[in-house]
Amino acid sequence: MKLLIANGYIVDPAQGINTGRDLLIEDGRVVSVLERGQEAPRDVEFIDATGLIVAPGFIDLHTHLREPGAEYKETIASGASAAVAGGWTTICAMPNTDPVNDSPAVTRFIIEQAERAQLANVFPIGALTKGSKGTELAEMGEMKNSGIVAVSDDGRPVPNAEMMRRAMEYARGFNLTVVDHCQDSSLTAGGVMHEGRWSLILGLKGMPAAAEDVHVIRDCVLAKLTGGSVHIAHVSTRGAIEAIRRAKEMGLPVSCEVAPHHWTLTDESVEDYDTNTKMSPPLRSQDHVDALWEGLRDGTIDAIATDHAPHHADEKTLEFDRAPFGITGLETAVGLAFDLVQRGVIDLERLVALCSTNPARIFGLKDRGTLAENAHADITILDPTCEWVFDVGASKSKSRNTPFHGRSMTGAAVATIVGGRVVYLNPNYTRITEMKSRDASAK
Ligand SMILES: [Zn+2]
């Protein structure tokens, strides 16, 4: 089947394309971006993207699905459904399920469940250590053969430098990037929010920014020692940004991602003890948020990742000290990223690079993150002018833990195409897929 996405504005940083063109896809692959003036073929299905941005499909490097083990919070299918509703064509599933994804059997199970759902691509991330216990390296090679795209013990930091060194050396042999949740546990034990003025006012135990800085600096040093690639998950501190900036200047294989809540909110949001403001790393003070904006602006930050972390309402309604860390994020990330565009922090091309081009490169996802010839036909169609209000009641996720319910946003993903199939269409944009043959529409 041939499909023409016509009259859109194509933004593909991987090819340096930033212009109004038509895009032709066939059998799940990109045929080509048509040259200006090139006549589109006849007898194709036809999507009208007038006034919309056509981008390579967005790739989330950091999603927590809860299957296997806690399907009441999220299944692979419900998470994939939330993903495509938020504009993500690919999500990378963190291994902290029950059982942990530290074996080919769990890896294959995740892939099979995702194929059954037929929504987003779901690429598993394998555990770094067996059971993510931090003591014995997992069988990375076997998992890689079964389909993992990276390794991580996310949720927990890699506890010591010796283990991190061995993990980076071992992962390097399989061409796998190590993703680290950077936090020195000896500095954060018992902490529930950022350590600073607000933790004092609220009487909550704080986690100092230094706990993240120490681990990020450690990982940069070890990247130099081992030559292995490290990807810093959810950076949230000025010190982390500065260390990564220096590491990149030195040419070290270090990359990083930021989650929308960390650049959008500060620790002041914890004021009402709303557990939807409890996450790890915690919401930081304004100075750290400023540093994230600088990192987004100057390219130190490579990727936007959701850190989607669904939890059941019964758990999140516990008192602040006892509630679990994390919020959902798949359906709000793109709207919050557009906020950066409106504020002039980044431009549209950089938004696409942060959400698609760079994530594909960091995990080595072949033929994704671009609309080049023969790339997978994973496409995110965006309307930068769409005004909407996030209603958690309409969320596709099984969980409701978000601080962004009721937030007004401008800019949204309005259609999501995976492998050439339209898997999500914003209900207000049905006109764009009143697919008709080119011949009929031309008359
Ligand atoms: Zn994490």
C-alpha cells in the first residue's frame, strides 16, 4: 500500500530537511521525500497535512511499563496506547518489572506483548545486573540477541565505581549503551524531595543535588577509562549538566536526557504535599531548572525522555514520605516540549532532534529517527498551534499520577504513524485522514 502525506512541513534534522514537501511511504517504509515540483504518484492513499509538521517518529528512551508483575498500574498494551496518543512511535521499556528483565525470556515476552498490541514499537532495555541487585552482571549478550537496545538498572543507581566500570567494559563488547540513574545512595538515604529551602520549610528529608553530581562525574571519568558509552538518565542538576558539557568537550562517549517535569516545575510545587510532585530525581530549585534550559539550548542535553512511571492511586494517596516516586508522562511530554519552543529556548528542528534524531542515534536504532529513503515509516505529525488542556480522566494510561492535570498547552502530536499504519489520530483532526485516492481528490 502506498500512502502520501501531502502538504505538510517536513522537519528531519538527520537529513537537514526543514521545508514544505510531500512524503511518500510504501509497505511500512519511507520511499522518499518528494522534490519540490515533483509530481506525486497517482492512486495512492492520501493524508492532508496542510499546516502541520511531519517529523520522524518520536522515540522515548525511558518508559516504565509495569508488565510483567504490576499490570494493575500499566500493561505493555496500555502503555503503548498512551505512547501513541502522546506522539511516541517507539518507547524503550525499563527493566524494573517483576521479574526484572534480566533474561532473554522476559525480553521476548515484552516484544511479543508489544507485537500483539500493534501500537507503538516497544524496545526492551535489559538489566545491567542480575535482578538489578547491583552485585552480578546480567547476561547482556543473550538479551541483546533477543532484542534489548540498552542496559540499565534504572530506578536504582549502579552502586559503586568498580561495578560501573565492569558493566561499561562488558556492555561495550556488545555495542550496548549503559543507562545510569545517577544518585549516590549514601547521600540520599531517606530523602523524599530536593534538599534546599523548601525541604526545610516543609520538614521533609532532602536529597542533595550533590548526590547526582557525584555519580555523573564518576560515570564521565569511567567513560574515559573504559571507552564505553554511558547515557545519563533524567539529568536534573546544574552540576550534572556542567560535568556532561565538559565530558562532551573532551570527546567522551557521554549522552544525557531530561524529563519534562524537571524543566517545567521546581521544588516549590511540593508545597501542598501532593505526591504527584514526588519523583526521583526530585524536582529541583530554580537555579537547576535554569541550567537545564541552558543545556537544552546549547546542545548539552541530547534527548527528551518521559520517565513515564505509572502508579496506582491507592499508592500515591499515601502520605508524602511513604508514597512511591514517579509520575506518568507519555501524554504530556510533547505539549511541555512545545512550551520550550514558545519560550524561545529551542526551535522546532531542535525539538525533533531531541525527541527523535538523537534518541535513535544514542541507542543505535537503525533506520529510525529519520525520514530517509527506506527508513521505517514511523512518523509523528504535529500541530504547533493546537490549544488543548490535559485531562487525566481521558488518559490511555491505566494510572493517573500526574501533576499536569488541567494544564493548558499549545502544541500537540495530532497523528501517530507506526510502520506505515495510522495508530493514533487526535479526534479533532479526523479530516487529515479522510484518506482518498489522489485521483479523486484532484478533481
Ligand atoms: Zn531513573
